[in-house]
Amino acid sequence: MSLKDVDIPEPVEQWIQHLETNRRYSGHTLAAYRRDLQQLVLLADGKQLNQLVNGNIRHFLGRLHAQGHEPRSLARMLAAWRGFYKWWAPQINMATNPAADVRAPKVARALPKALSVDQTQALLDAPVMTAQNTPAALRDRAMFELFYSSGLRLSELVSLDLAYTQTKDHTSQSWINLTDKEVHVLGKGGKRRAVPIGTQALEAIGRWLELRPQLALPHGSDSDQAALFLGARGRRISPRIVQIQLGRLAQLAGLPTHVHPHVLRHSFASHVLQSAQDLRAVQEMLGHANISTTQLYTRLDFQHLAKAYDSAHPRSRRKS
């Protein structure tokens, strides 16, 4: 039996609904959690989820590891299983969470990929980004300036509204405040934050807003009417279109690496940390729950300094 053939038990469906409604998890995260719980049901092989114990969970992870699953995917699965039981076990009076003290294989934390300052400037100032004044071109420039200016996640950017809006059918999750030069974002885990918007991003957004009516639908949904960024058909822009546009423009700008939206978020964090050396401030702007996540950027910064040292210090260079 394959994962797609596995029926989802009702408690799992209720947990997914809880995460969507109360924790406002993204559709991508919810889909991943659904697959992880389907994997648990498949491994249980007919055994009820409330009958699983600690030894079962350890055995399941061992089987998956032997099948070639990477430590990172095993850690994600275990986190989903643990989260489900943490929510469900108290409701049905299970004695313990069977996944609570199980440890996943250690995952080597890869450094985030970031552009250098020069590469970022080359992208945002490239003729392909600045030459055209069509609504789509001005929208793209505004999106990518805002990505780099405020370190947003892709899901946060596409959820942005022109201003805070509340109607019968739509309530803003995230929005911009041009007067205060801030973007208000509802991030992972329902954590809200406000991040400054830089001057060039503000200017790019202003130029886009002048032409936004050309893409807007006259009688669109409340969500589309409120959306800051619109697609060609006048609806709130989709994450996939943002990814495609950024990748295409980066290639046309001659960057030697594939650029996706998270690269601009990483570049924002790395460049601010290099200049300000304020880890807590960067943590707040990125919306990281744990500062250890933000500390990855200090390693990235050290790599940058090490390369500069190796190329500049007279005693660091190898003899030819």
C-alpha cells in the first residue's frame, strides 16, 4: 500500500484542522504533517494509534532509516507524530505520549544560502528589473525589494494586504503600513511581528501601487481586493508565480546561482547581522522562535570573514 491509499483517522483530521484554524499553519506545512501521519498509520499496519507505545515509535524510525530516509525527514516525521500525540493523548487519557522521549537521528544543520551584498545589488539593480514599467514588472520589483528589505517568508509576502482589512469574508493576516514604514506579519506558529520597510522598497511599492488598479478585478473577492500583490488575472498572487518570476529574473540578471525567495530572506539576515551585530534584533525581524536558528547566520558571517582573511592576510596564503 502507498501513502496516498492510507485513510486518515478522524483524530488526525481534527488535529490538522486545529493547526489550520487555531495555529494558522500554512497549507504546505499542513500537507507535510498529513503525509507524516499517513506514514505512521501505514507503519502501524492495522494497530490503532492509541495502542502505540514508545517501542513502536522507535521501531518505526529504525525501519524508515533502514529504508534510506534521511535524518532530516525522520526528524520532521517524529516532530509531527509527537505534536499529534501531545494534542490527542490528554483528550483520550493516554498514559503517555509514545513519541515524547524518542530521539531522531542527528541532523547536520546546513548553512543557509545567501547572496553576497554585491550579488544582491546586481539582482535588484539589473536592467531586467528596472527597464520596464509595466504593472507586472513594477509588481515584481516591489516584491523582491520588500523580500530583501524586510526578510519575509514567501507565505508572508503573498498574504500581505494593502492595509488592515476586516470584512465578513476576509480578515487580514498581514499588511503594510506605509505611513509608519512597517510591514505587519503573522508568521509561523501564529507569531506576529512588525518589521521596518527600507526606503528603496517603499519607493518600489509606491510605483507598483500606482499601476495596481490595472491588474485589479472590479468585483473580485474580498481577499483579492485587499491583496497587496496581484497576479495577471487580478487575484492574490500565488507563491509559485513569485518563485518562477524571481528565478527567471535572477537568471536574466546573470547571477551564477539559482535564486528562490528564501535566498533573499537569508541575504537580508546575513547582511543585517554583518552590519549591526545584533543577534536578538535579527531574531525578532525574522520571527524565529528560537535564537539558535538565528545563530546559523553568525556561522555564515564567519565564513565570509574567513574567506576575506584567506585572501588578504600575507601569511594565510599557500606557497605556489
